[in-house]
Amino acid sequence: MTEEHVVSVDGHRIRLTNLDKVLYPETGTTKRDVLDYYARIADVLIPHTANRPATRKRWVHGVGTADEPGQMFFQKNLDESTPSWVKRRTIEHKNHTNEYPLVNDLATLTWLAQIAALEIHVPQWQFGRTGTQKNPDRLVLDLDPGEGTGLAECAEVARLARDILTGMGLDPLPVTSGSKGIHLYAALDGKQTSDEVAAVAHELARALEADHPDLVVSDMKKTLRPGKVLVDWSQNNGNKTTIAPYSLRGRAHPTVAAPRTWRELAGKNLAQLDYTEVLARVRRRGDPLAGLTAGHLASLEPTPERMAGFDRLEKYRSMRDDSKTPEPVPAAAAPTSDGTSFVIQEHHARRLHYDFRLEHDGVLVSWALPKGVPTESGVNHLAVQTEDHPLEYGSFEGRIPAGEYGAGEVTIWDAGTYDLEKWRDGKEVIVVLHGEKHGTHRYALISTAHGGDSKNQENNWLIHLMKEQPGDGTGAADASAQAAPSGKERTRVGADRARRDASRPPSPMLATLGAEADIDDEGDWAFEMKWDGIRAVAEVRGGKVRLFSRNGVDITVSYPELVELADVVDGDAVLDGEIVALDRTGRPSFGRLQGRMHLRKKDDVDAAMRDIPVHFMVFDVLEAHGESLTGAEYTRRREALRSVVGASDLVQVPPAFDGDLGAALASSSALGLEGVMAKKRDGLYSPGIRSRTWIKLKHHLAQEVVVVGWRPGHGSRARRVGSLLMGVPEGDGIRYVGRVGTGFDEKTLDEMLPRLKKMARKTSAVTDVPAADARDAVWVSPRLVGEVEFAEWTPTGRLRQPSWRGWRPDKDVTQIVVEDPSGTLGADAQAAAESSVADVGAGG
């Protein structure tokens, strides 16, 4: 008689049978052991599988032995025996439709273990709240050892890939696959499609192969793989899946796809881990892969690329008749924007409640607060997510007639803008509201759904006024601990706190290239000089100074003289400015600054500091005396800046011209500067966002480019670089824009060739290079960014008369934007180029 137990998991009754059945004969591991493992590992496994369609590999009669493997079968579609409470989503394939389970809870995981679904495979993307497939939120590389190689070689390739990924602004995390190789994961921000991410991963694999042809292969052909490690990039394809972290493997021994640390990968005794080792590790150390799921932004709704076939206001309109209600009822949602507006409306309907609305992807994502907006940090209020509202609703006040949906008086309780700290799909949203009436407050919205069928339950959240408000020196992660302190949340909060301890200031706000015609009313603008240097955010806390590049890299060690900031800044502050090096005439020289950019060793820095001193031109303040000022208008920030920062030989607060663009441009030209920055006087500071409230007006045209190759020189340039071949990102690749052979000084030429030789590759990263330029070209991996001046864009999209200005180590390829204020590049080409920037893990 079959042994049977009925257990209750997450409120669901599950029948467990054959608990003593041996599933792994070589180790005697039973179904009872498997169930126990998945129950104990669920808190760290589920964050990596939630909302992803799960493909299962089942061994109903056990995995067998190494000599006689057991029978396995794949299962994608759910069958009729699937419990009704298992969450599921449908995917339409070319000629059929499959319904997949979502491994979102322990009950589902227990059911899978009961049916011997030992392996769980998921894609790199998630379903959104509406069931629409979202863009991937992680990149994965599968390092698969060929015959004659093993984990040691995979670990070596992992370290090589880590260098490239880190240079792209990503934070790769390793997982020993439980089979033969290693997986590398990196969190993404959801801005790229699966095809775009796969293209980036493919290019990375090819770059590794070009740099290390004796160790790496990127081609799937088995005949090419002996003695090498295959970098399998294809699992980023939207139709492909990867074994989920913490899943068991159906091998002779019960090994696990186990997240590891980089220190472990450097160890001599690196090996795959079995489930008992993994349980012990997690008990001691938590989840090394927690950073993959905690903190990076995720869209609550489908991404803009998916919006064409999805009407986000359909439900809103179905509930309203524009002939009977004064509410706005537009025909469609607004075009997706980067807006960060919010509104809280007091709604005297059948029962008084407040409507909390955040602008996101062209609509107002909305929650109803039956008990109002929380005013104390110790009290959580219910927040019921409702239908998306149009952006026009943000200014609506009036009476909804009796008999209509939501009948009653609506008034605006507060409105303004918000800073987004976290947006985890269906789980958690943390924002800092900058209200016009009630000031600045940090709120957390946390979902309370736990796997039930009820739609109402799925829409129930808590809203929490966080105890730690902006400027008090603490992070946002504690909201979850206070509002929903489950074991899983405590694990995640611990990881958040670790990251918070090493926190960095926000990314600097970015400007848009423009022309004088863009400044319609000079009285609305202030004009500052544009300094020819590198951008830096300075954090002054407790008398200590840290400097960060635009990419968030700590560059303090390269500019030790700027510790003088601690003496001239009144209290703690976070400042935005430009590091410049002056020439003999006292003018900023970007070429001269090149001699300081790459230095990290103390002796090198000390020597360069004597020859090339730098200055810090401070032009904005993000935080002062514990108060965040990103939500304050430019005029107020300038007042705060003047009161916080004193002047010194190395630190200056340059003046601004009020409403006189002509005078500003004339002064900039007379001083030999790069141009003018026009800043809207009522503009807010938007970290990491390229905004039209800041417009840069240049005296000359300049363009950042990625170096894709070089041509040998002749005559006096023999055995040196003659010219560099350049490109800019476009679509899923790089567009060729010409070559540059002038503007190099002798030191640059001496250093350039050894550097480029290390990056050589066999094939070109661009496909449209004229035969004359490609004839003797040496191709390199497209990782280095430089800047050129030029006369104009040609009709074919090439740079005319480019001249080299210097390397831009403060920027990476993902941040290159085609700059063309004159429109000579062509509107279509310009739009395509700007929209093509592959923001993998980095701001544009």
C-alpha cells in the first residue's frame, strides 16, 4: 500500500506519496530528502524563479546511476492534474499554446518535488502584472567546458568575462551549474529586449574568443570545443531557459546550481556542490546571488516596446462614460515618458479614501488608500491597487456625478515629483515624494499577496511611511523589514543593508545638446560656463571626501588634492561638478587632463599631481546638511550651493549669467571654453536622467565615439597608429562613422599601440566600413571610448574633418549618444541613433 501524507503548505492541501522512494540511487537520496531540501531552500530559490514560466525536467522513477541513467522527460505545458491554485501564465508559440507554472511560492515548489520535477528551468525575463512578457532583467553566460577542460578553466574564463562586464557597469555573480560548468549572471534594468541583450552577450563572447583564442570558443559547433570553454550566450534568447539557481540537478549525485563567491572561484579545490552543502552554506552565509533580485528597477507594466498591442487604459475607459463624467477619458495612454510626477487625491466617494498615483510608463499607476496617507512610521495602511489612470488625471479636481463609477468630490491633497528608489514588479515600490503642500517624505508600498487565487488579494498592498526619511543617512531597505518581516524579507534586507553600507551618491543629471533656438525665453534660464573636463560627484561626510565618476567609479585616489573640499564645504554635502586641468594660459585643457585620468598608483599620482594639478568646478548640490535637494528647483539649489561651498585655489563655484545668453556665449568664447550650459530656473535635479531642462550649447561640434579598429601609420608614423576607425551604437550593433588621424600628441601615440594590440580581434564589430578604410585595418573589441571634434555630419552619417580630443575613460560604450543640434544628420537617423544606446546596467 502506498504511503500517503496530506500536508498544508501556504494554506493549500498537498498529497505526498512514496516519500521513501529513492530518487538518487548512488547516494540513497529519497523523495523525502528532496521535499525537505526544497522546503528549506525556498526562501532563496523563489526570488530567482518568481513570475517566470518554468520548464521542468522530471525523473519519475529516479535519476538512475552514472552507468544506467534513469528516464527523464521535459514538461512545459501543465496537465489536468495540476492543482487549481498553482499560478500560471500562457505563452503562444508559432503553432501551439503552452500554459506554464510560475514558481512563486513554497506550495508550488512542494508540488513540483512531489511529482519528481527535480530540475526547474526559467528564462531571463518575467511576466508583468498583466501577463505581458517583459524585457529581461538579467543577463546570463553559460561557461561550458569542452573535452580536456573543467571547472578551473571555466573559472578562468569567468574572471575574464567579469572584467568586461564590470567595465560595462554590470556586477556579474557566479553560479556553479551543478553539472559541468559555471553560469554568470548580471542584473539588468529592463530597458533592452531579449534580442538586444542576446546581441550584447554574443559580442562579449566573441570578444573573449578574440582575446583568448586558445581558451575560449563562442561557436556552438562541437568540433570546435575540445580543449576550450564554450561561452554560450544564446540563453539570453527570449525562448531559451537556464537551470534556476538552487535547483537540483538530475545527475547521479544530487548536485545543485549553487551561487558562489568570486573568492571561491579562485580556490584550487573548486567543485560542484550537493544539496547538503548548499543548505549549510545558505544557513551560514545567506544568498550570494541576492543582489540579482534585490534593488534593481523593474517595470510594473509592460515595457514601451510591448505597448503597441496593449491598451493600458482599456479598463479605465470601460468604467467611465465621458459624456456623463468630467474626468478625463483620453482615447489612448500618453506616449511613454520619463516623467516622475505624482498626485494624491482626496476622494469623497461612498466612503472617503485617498488615491495615490505615480506616473510610470505613460500612465498613473494607482492605489486606493481606504485609511488615508500614513503619517506615522509605526502604522501600515492598506493600499489597494486599482486600474491605471491617464496622466491627465493628475490635475483633475471636480465632482463625479451620482450613478457614475467613483461618484463624489475629488480634490488634490498633494502633488509634485518623486525620486524612484526601487520598483519590484508586484512586490515593492519605494519612492521619495517631493510634494508641493506636504514636503518631502519616503514611502514604501509592499504587496501582501501570497499565492491565492483572489484578484482582490493579489491587488492588496501596504503603504508605509518610512522611519528613515531622506537625508538621515540610512537606506530604504528597512521598509520591508518593518512592513513585512518574513524570513525571506529578512534575508533580502540583510543583503540590502550590506549594499547600503557601500552606497554611492546618485548618478549625475545629464544635459541634452541643443542650439540657441531651443532657448525660447531667456528669463526662464540661467547660463553657466561649460567646463572641458570630466564629470564628478563629490561626497563630503564627516570631514572625509569621496569622488565618483559619471559611471559611479570611485576616483578619489586619482585626485588626492581635492580632499581640500573637506575644508571649504560647510558640513556634509553631495556636490556635482567638473574636474579640470588648466593650461599655461589658465584655460581648461582636456588633452592635459588625459595625463591624470588613468592613474591609480600613489607614486604615479604624486608625480602627475605636481605637473598637472586639477581644479574642481562645483555647479550643483544634491544634498546639504542631511537634506536632499534633488527635488528643489535650480534657483534654490544655487542659493544652497553658495552657502555650503567656500572658495579656494582648487575648488570654485563659477558664477551663472541670469537671462543673458548672448553675454554668456561671448564670455565663454573669450575665455576659450567649450560652450555654455543653459539650465531652466525652475528645473529639478533628475539623477541619471538626460533632461531638456539642461541644454548644452557648444562653440564647436564634438562627438563621443567607440574605437572599433586602427590603421598602421606611414612615414613619421611608421610602427605607430596612423588613424583610428570609429563607430557609434545604433540598433543592435555599431554604425561606422569614419576615421580620425589628427589631433594625437606624441605621448598618446606612444601609449596607443600597445593598448590596442591587447584588444585585437579577427572580425570587425561594424559591417559598413568602406573598402578603402578596411583595406589594412586591425580590428579591436569595441570597448574604448574617445571624443573627437568635427566640422559636420555628412549625408551618409560620417564625421567630416574629425580631430582627436582624447580618451574618455569616465564613459563607456553604452553611454554614447549621437549629438547633432543642427539636424544635418537627419531626423530619422538621429532618432534611431539615440534610441539605440544599449543601456545594459548603465544610464544613457
